[in-house]
Amino acid sequence: MTTAETSIAILVVLVGVGAFFGIVLALADKKFYMQQNPLIDEVEDILPKGQCGACGFAGCAKYAEAVVENPDVPPNLCVPGKATVAAKVAELTGKSAGAVEERKAHVLCQGGCNAKQAARYEGIHDCAAAKLAAGGPKACKYGCLGYGSCVAACPFDALHMGPNGLPEVDTYACTGCGKCQETCPQGVMKLLPVSAMTAVHCQSHDKGPAAKKACPNACLGCGLCMRNCPHGAIKIQNFLAVVDPSICKASGCTEKTCLAKCPTGAIREAVETGKATDAIAS
């Protein structure tokens, strides 16, 4: 037998063996196949398909399977779907949805291009990578690094980098999935309930003079907002003003003297309605 004939014979044997095992696997798959509950497909069809994982499951298909098959999984875990999707899932699964307040992404920093630079960074255009280099190039080690990792992570195109080097939130497109919050290494991306009235747009825990030197828009921890809040909703913790949204909401405050008294504008209206409302003009 020639070399060519031998090669052909080997090829024929390999093809035959492959075909045999292919048939065996097909028969086994058919024998052991378990038909999926069609309700799972119905639930998955009404989910927004963002695959954001905010529900705690690895994608919409897994959540659909869990909420149908597991009686302990509630129907209101789809954050992007909000109350509308929760009601539909509840109806399909025969569960009670319950009330869940909508949340929106918020940028708790207003430094951007106004924040002082302490060093020059020429590495990967990524916030986590920049943070590894001595905490990033900004003098303020608490603020937004401005490399847009949160923008890249947003599955709903609700974030864009603004002219002042800060992410801008499109509150119409934002679903509150939390991907940006999960991605931000600085912790400046936060989800706030839509009922929140005010928020401190700063994360710095430096003392007043140091915070001001690093960023002209920083919270100084001076306590003016706290002293001018008639409802006790603001406290100073570790040189940073902190708003208790529950007290603020319950008070129904209309004066908002805390905003007017802040010398740097660090405390502002919380979630606003509109596109790119979180950016501060440079």
C-alpha cells in the first residue's frame, strides 16, 4: 500500500469514527433531553436583555430560569425593567412583586478638569489601571480619574464623558443597573433613589485646606450645610458632609438652605431629570 493510500485509509477511518460518535452523542442527547419550561422563555422575552447582572444572576436567561423554577426568587429583581417588568414577571409566575424605588446613577465628584494634577499618567486609558499608579495622577485621591471605565461598562449607553472630564448621566437612558458603580475604582459612581433631594458631590476625606488645594469644588467639611439644615439630615463624618436621604425626604424640605450655604457648591440637587445633568461646567 502506497503512502497516499495509507493516508486515505486513515482519513476514512477517522471520518467513520467521528460519524459514529456523532450519532451516539445525538441519540444520547435525544434520550436524556429535558424539555425546558416554556414559561421561562416567556419571562426572558419581557426582560430588557441588558445582561447587566444587577439581579444577581448571570444574565437574563439565568434570572428567568430562577424566577420561574425557584419559589424563593422574587419577580422584582430586574433593576433595568423597573416596576413595569416586575409586574409582568409577577403576573406570569404568580408571585407578588412588591414596591421597589427606582434608582439612577450619580457622579459624586465635580472635580474633573478643575481638580489639580499631581503627576502625569501615560498608561492604559482605564481608571483601575491609573489607580494602580500611586492612586492616579490627580492630587485628590478620592475623585473621578476621568478615563471613562464606567462609560465603557454601561450596557445601556447612559453614560458619556463630558467636556470637563467627568462622566455625564443620561437619566432617561439610565436603568440603575449598577454596572458603573461596580466598575468605578474610586467609588464616585453611586445609585441614588429618585426621591433623593440633595447629595454631596464629593468623596474627599481630606481636611478643608488640603481638600481645597487639591480641588476647588471639594467638600471642606466646614459644617455650614449641617448647621443650616433645619431637619438634621446632614452630618460631618471624617471631614465630609453626609446626607441622610430618608430624613431629607421625610422633611419635605423646600428651603434647601444647605445648597445656598455651601461655599464650594459640593452639595447640590440629587437626581435630576434630563440628559447629562450630572456634569459641572468647567
